[in-house]
Amino acid sequence: MNMHTPRDEMVDGNGRVRPHWRGVLAGFADLPPGGIEACARRMERAFEDEGVTSLLPGEAPAAGQASWRCDPVPLVLPADEFAALSAGLAQRARLLEALLADLYGPQALLAEGLIPPALVFNNPGFLRPCRDASQGWVRHPFLHCYAADLLRGPDGLWRVVADRTSRAGGIGHAQENRRMLGRVLPAAFRGYQVRPLRPFFDVWQDALQRLAPPRDADGSGDGPAIALLTPGVNHRLWFEHVLLARELSCALVEPNDLSVRNGAVFVKTLKGLQPVDVLLRRVAGPGLDPLEFDHAVGGVPGLLDAARHGTVKLANEPGGGVVEAAGLTALLPALCRRLLGEDLLLPQAETLWLADPLALGRVLDDLTGWIIRPATGRGRSQVPALMDLAERAELAARIEARPADYAASAAVPSSVAPCVVGDRLAPRPVRLRMFLMQDGARWHTLPGGLARVEDADGTTAKDVWVLNEEDSRITGPVAQPQQPLSIRRSAGDLPSRAADNLFWLGRYVERLEGAARLIRATLTRLDRGPLLPREVAELQALAQCLSHCGLAAVEDQPSGGATAALRAALLRSVAEGGVVAGLFAQVARLIGSVRDRLTADMYATFTLPLRGLRAVASQARELEALEAAMGGVLRYTASVAGVAAENMVRAGGYTFLDLGRRVERAQSVAAQLHFALAQPPSRIEGGLRLALELCDSVITYRSRYLGVLQPAPALDLVLADPGNPRGLGFQLHALHRLLTELAEGTQSDLADAAARLISEVEAMPGIVLSSQDGQAAATGALSPSLGRIEDEVASLSDAVTRRYFALLPLAQALGGQSDGEALDGNGVAEGLPADLPAFV
């Protein structure tokens, strides 16, 4: 066979379709015209709805490209082929484990000259702080999970082309591909015995439990605590980390969630520090600990020291990336014979380190037959066959100048597999990534994987099917004895970061709703034509509210009958860079940050309408379109509140989501009533009408009082009535209840502060009713008090942040300041005592 002709996965050497492909192709052949393309579109829509926004591991997004595509046609592997691959990769994992143990331990291979020092000490993947020549650091297993990239050459053999020993990314996407394909195209699985992926994750979860170091006698009796350490929501593989944490039933934590105390690792939760036994690491090794690595910005101080002393297990151990270097890959066949006494079962793409003069001459004789890679590190590979003559000459000169910096791998064409292209199936090159995990005794291979279609855009994946033998059995892990878990119903186990994000999600959703209500109330007056004096006063009060919220500037307020500036300000608020557009972006960002706390249905409800609303609002060029968009915003925020109320357990995340909404609505209502009621007695009726409208209480007032508008009844409805969900009293009662629940039976100064505000607000209608100067004058006199209440709710919010998110004590009263004093412009509490808790 010509070694430069790619092999077709679907057909054998005689041009016949392989048996394991026949059923798959028959299923697609039975589709009606346009059916293949429709299948691809359904898959794309499903992934978009689920929020899969990360690319394949190791790839960067390109401008204008779709983030993720999964081809509906799987890559099929027969059982015997998978078994051979599994055995070869398990051997390779044992080899890399032994190699890492030597490099970070006695370094006998360096002493024997089997590994040149330049491939280790010049390698950025070799982390010197992780070396322990005394063998006092218990590292086994160094590799807990491992992945390898493979391609099948024209000779029919699978070859390893890259090892993934640092974090083995992509396994979460592999599981998601399988789940989505089964949901969108269930007919594709009919008639096939495809090995499921779930048993692998069950074994993995059990293996992580076994990795946990023994706790002290006074440790928790709830079993080992496992967490997946992610760089955070801004990382492009965040969604995969969410998926993997769910599959393994472990907590998802960021470096800022963790703290090292007395040599042990803890996660910061609402009720204090909770121990962590095992960290499944998805943070790069040099980013783990700023005390050990100079560039570990945002890492966990002391984490590596805790791992050295055995109080926490890191999986994989940091530093494993050193053996991913191409220069070391070239030495693996010889190292396998030295360390394991075996030849490699699974061949690798021929790789040469160009420090060897013979290898250098061979490569320079024909650059087009090789892929040039950095000998150490993860630099960019170069493909001379795709270069022009001048570029190849320049590359050859660089190689000749510093040959030890380069390695070369044989350029073997990938095999091709059928992929959906338009409304037909066409062959495309594919590369396979397989995943392994060890349970302490042996390596287990995921019966599937992640296939990448090496097409022009490089963003298409395939599900990988491993066919079951008819007499094979699916086994899971042996059940391990567990101590009985204590029953808990509190919110205390929620990480402070997650509570903070949910709190601000509630605030920004409510802030978006408040902006929509203000804009819509303003638009109804701008559309009326010539305004009566009472309506002008209402519009001026609304303009003050808009200015207070940043939706309009002071100079945009109407002067007489001129409203053009205000109209333009409202349209600017929804355009790119406007305040409403910024609120959309904040809501979307916070939804992403709490993705691990939302079910798929909740996430879809939160995100899909939001995308449409953002597009519609940003295109509004007329007031009519703007009013329609604001109506959509109000329906969206109502659906978010309803879905959260019906789907989230009251303890934990919902408490802080609702707390944020109540804080924001209380501030918003207090501010709006402050401006609405700041009217002279002769115009107080207009202020009361506006107050009822902004609190969405017009119908309720009419049904109670038959349209007779008087100050005391109106104020009772919008201020004091605890049954009016749009009124100020309702928000304060909800705040008091939520803060009392968070205190879990102890005295709460935060709840007491809310109770004092309730008493003040409930007294206001009675003060107006009994006023000797008339109800109109007394109503206007409430305006300053409502402005002060807005400030006090803001201070209460700061106190919540200090108590539950930053885990700071309430500031002590100094010079007459209240306990709920505000944070400064940098988010730092003013007047904090010097003896802050150590975990801050």
C-alpha cells in the first residue's frame, strides 16, 4: 500500500464496506432527501442550546467560527480493535508513570545517559519544586488519568502521535457528545450494542475516593471530599469542567475557593472551612501555588506543601507535562525496554530528536516528509509540506543553527471517515483521542473517545462507538463500605464564590427588570403627544429615576416640551456599550459562572430567551421597537424568577439568588418612590399614580378602593403591605426571613437591621393618615426618608457581602458609623479591624 495514501476507515483493502460500518451507513441511507443535513443542524442547535462553547482541547477559537460541532456520524471501533488499543495505551501509561517517577525522584535515567539533560532541565514542563530525591513525597500514582492522540496510517496501524499527561482534557466533551447524539438521534443506536460510557465514570469516581489520604481521628465522618479544580468561568474549557464535575459527583472549585491552613486544604463555604482530600486538577501545574512558582497568579498559597505532606492528593500530580515533549517521545521505545523490559505494543509516529547528526541529516534531506516540533515544551508544530520554498529554506536554517531545539515526527496521513458535508457523506481525515484512568491496580480505558475531524475549521468532533461483543458483560466498581452520611439541610456547604455569583445574578436580573419598567413607563408618556402639566411632572420624575440608574444623563432630562434628548438617551441605552446592553452582558456572564448549579432545563430557560432579547434590543432604532423589547425583558425576568422558584431547593443557591433579587428590588422601589413623591402638595396625586404604576399595583389599588386615589391607602399598598410582591414592605420582609434562615437559629444582626427598616416603612402610611398638615404635604415629606432607606439597604448588602462572601466580620462602629458600613471604591471594607480571619 502507498504510505502516502490515507486509509479509509469505512472500507477494507478490497473496497468493501467493513461489517461494523454497514449498519451506520444503512441508517443514513434510509433518510429522506435533505435528511442528513437536517440531522447535522439538529445536533448543532442542541449543542448551542446546551451552552457548549468550548473548542476541542488544545485548540484556540477562530473569529467567526462556531465554537463546537459534533458530526452525527460516529467513528466506529470493533471490540477486538479497541481491546488492542486499550492494552497498548495501558502499557504506555505504565511507561510514562515509571518515567515520571524517575525524573522527579532518583533520576537514574539521566545518570545512565539514557535521557540527555537538555531534554529535562530545558523543558518548561519539568517543575523543579515538584522533585523529591529523598522519595519522601508519596506520589503514587503520579498519573491518575492519561490521554493519547492517535491516527491510523495507510498501513492500517494506529499510531500514537501525542501524549496528554498533564490534565488529559476532553473527556467531558466525549461524554457530552454521546449524550447529545443519543438524545437528538436515538434511532442511530438501534440495532447496535454500543458500549456505554457510564461504567467508566463509576469506576473513576470510586478510584478518586481511594486516592484520599487518611484523615485524623477527629476528621469528618462523611467520607473523602473530592473536588475538581478549575481555572474558572473565563477558561475556554470551563463547560467541560462543569460536565466532568457532574459526571464524577464532585465539587467544582476555583483557586480562590481554597485555603491552606495548618498544612491541610479547605474550601471556603458559608459556614466556614471544609476539608478537601482529593483535587482533580484542571489548572496548569505552574499556576497552582504562588509560593512555589513565580507566575502562579491566582493560585492557592501552600497547596504544593500540603501535597508534599500528604494531606491532599493532586490528580494528576503537577509536573506530568514534562513527558509530553517531542524530544522525550523519540526515546520512548528504548526507555520502554529499560523500564518495563518490553517493546511498545502500540507503535508511535516515528519521531527523531535532531541533536543526533544522523537524524538531522535525514530530516534535512526531505523536510516535506516530516512535521517539525519543539523538542521541549508545547510550542507550535510546523508542517514543511504546506510551506513554499522560501519558508522551508528559512526553517531549515533555523534547524541547522539550533538542532537540539527541534524534533521531527513522520508526516503520516490520517485515515478518513465519513462525515456530513451539506446533504451528503464525504471522507474527511480524523484523529482519535482516547482516555485512560487507573484505580491503583490497573488502567481502565474509556470505551469511546473524542474523534477530531481535521477539516479546514478544525472545530468538528465525532462520537466514538466501541461495539460490544455479544457475550461480553458490563461491569462496574465493587461497592465500597461507606460510613453513614449525616443528614444536612442547611446552605452552609455552598462555596462562598457560588453564593456570591448567585446573589449578583439575582441583583442583575432584577436591575434589568427595573430598567425595563422605567423605560417602558417613560415611553408611554413620550408617545402621548402634547403632555398635560401633570404628565410633564411625571416625566420629569421618571427622568430623574433614569438618571439615577445611569440610563440617561442629567442634561437629557426634558425641558418644557422638548423630549428629543431623552428619546435618544433611551435608544443609546440598549445599543452596544449602553447601560441595558451592559446589564444583558452581566446577566449572561453570571449565568455562565453558576452553570454548575443549574439543570439543563434551567440553563436553557435562562439563556435562550436572553440571546434573542439582546439581539432585538440592540437593533431597536425606533421607540416602538424599544418598547416591544422592554416588554420581552419583563417576560424574561418573570420566567427566570418562576423557574428558579419551582426548581431550586430553598436552602443553598436559591436563598442567595432570591436575596439578591430582594436587595435590588428594595433599593429600586425606594429610589423610585423617593423621586416620584418629591412633588409639591398640589401635584402629589401625579406622584402617587406614578408610584402605583412603577410598583405594578394599579389594578390592585382600583379593586380595593374603586379608583378613589388618596395618599395613605396608596402608600400602604406600595410601602407597607407585606402581600404586595412589588412593594417595598414585601422586599424587606423577605430580606428579614432570608437573613434569619441563613443565621440558622442564632441571633442575626443583619436580620435585626432588616426588621428595623420594616418597622420604619410600616409606620409611614399611619404618619400620613394622621398628619395635621394634610396628607399631600406629609406624603412629599417622606421622599428624603425613602432615599435614606435606599442607602441603608445598600449598606445591608455590603454587610451580607462581608459576612458570607468575603467571610469578613461586620465592621465595628467607629465614630458613629453603623455596623453595615459600605465598601470603598476598591471593594474593601472601610474601618475593618486589624485581626481579620486567617482565611481572608
